[in-house]
Amino acid sequence: MALEIERKFLIDIDKLPILANGYDIKQGYIQTKDKTAVRVRVKGDEAFLTIKGESVGATRLEYEYAIPVVDANEMLDMLCGKPIIDKTRYLLKHKNHLWEIDIFHKENEGLIVAEVELESEDESVELPEWIVKEVTEDARYYNSNLLEHPYSQWG
Amino acid sequence: MALEIERKFLIDIDKLPILANGYDIKQGYIQTKDKTAVRVRVKGDEAFLTIKGESVGATRLEYEYAIPVVDANEMLDMLCGKPIIDKTRYLLKHKNHLWEIDIFHKENEGLIVAEVELESEDESVELPEWIVKEVTEDARYYNSNLLEHPYSQWG
């Protein structure tokens, strides 16, 4: 059983250390009827097709497969809901954890979130001083929901 | 660009030659909002995740990736719409083409279809004498539609 356990936070960008070595991520979703997500992602010069089950707290089933970048770009163009999510990801080590800082562009310009992946739901995480608020269970911040309700329209 | 061009037919089972070496196929679909299909298939001891675009005539975009059987069985159990399609497939060579004969079970018991894959939409196919009627463009016969409207309920 492949399980993804991930917590998501809003951050205070003024307190962040300088970020370096970011890479572009473009991702889209084949629109599903239920809470299962089918994600197509191009990440630098790699691409992945990912199936995620419904979130229960910070946990969800996840199956991820590397696919050819040319396939992923075609699927983003022709099969995924629009707009495609475009963000730059930076990795930041803090104590024992690796944080992913996602800076969104285009329709989600202004949105910045930090995610940390855990081994179990009750694993303790020492929160960096730049963390403002946890939004793990706030569905508005799911990438799959940022398509229909991009951050720039939250008002 | 990966394109699948396939014609589908109903057959007269009494005229079929004896079938041998069939293998079981179990497949399910992650239910999508539009005409894109996300199929999980276990075929003998192999498994595949397949993304198919909307059909236009006999043609549709198709992307297929081999995945671990254990993943596919979990996805069939936990993420796919029910019922799962269960069929036995036999391969039959006729003149220059390889035909797939699918004999459905359970909710679709009684349904038998033959499919032939082509290089182009206008490729000519010599139809075997056991072909009764073409149903390529009849959406009721799409495997993805047999979930919500299984053959046993067509009445």
C-alpha cells in the first residue's frame, strides 16, 4: 500500500532564507467525478503520472509512475483541465525534515505554500520560524482545486 | 502522438472457430467528468494504467504504461468505479489482422465483442464470416460505459 502523508502550511515570505536551485513544475489534472485525483506533472526534465485517493486527514493513497515528458506535455495540452498549474519549487532542509516551498505563478500568483512529507500522521515536526498557519485539511489549497478556483479569484 | 484506431463488432458465436488460450482481464475506470478515460487493467500476470482521450470515430489518443500488478489490484479495489469489468480475451488471426474476442462475465454476461486494431481509419479489413454488425461508434459498448449500464440491464 502506497500512502502519502503530507502537511501543508502558509508561510511568511519575509522570514524565509534565500531560496536557490528552484525548478519549474507544470501540472494538470484529468478531471474526475470523485475525490480521486489523476495528475500529470512535468518537473524539470522528468514527468510523472500520479493517481491519488481521497485525503483522510494528512494521508492519502498515492501511486506515481515516471512517464515520457512528451506524453505528459501532450496530456497537459489535450486531456487536462485548464488552467495548468505552474509553480517553482524550492527544497529547504530544516532540522530533520525536507520542506518543499512552492511559489505559484499565473492564475495562482501570490500563493506560496510549504509542504513536508512524513512517515506517519503523528510524526512530530519542528516547525521553522517562517511557518504561519497549517492548511493541510483546507481543500481550497489542494492543487486539484486551484484549477477551478485559482488563488487570484479568492478575493 | 499515440493514437489508437480500433473497430468493434458484434459476432455470431455459432460461427466462431474454437477459441483457445484465453486469458482473464479485469479492468476498472477512475470515473472522469469528461470523455477522457483512466483505465486500470490486470491482464494475466501483467498490469497497465491507460489514459484515453475522447473517441473521434474509430480514433482516440491513448497512453499506456505497465505498472505493478499489486498497485493495479489496489486501485481496482479502492479507487475504481464498481462493478469491475471481468472478461476473457481470445486472439484470433484472420487474413492480415489479429482480432480480439472478448467474452464478458458477471454483470456483462452474454456480451461478446470482437475488436480489430488498425494503422489508419481507412485501412481495409476483410471481415470474418462470424461478424454480424459494427458497433464502433455505439457508446453503449464502450467498456467505460458498461460500468454504469452493464449489458445485463439493457433489457
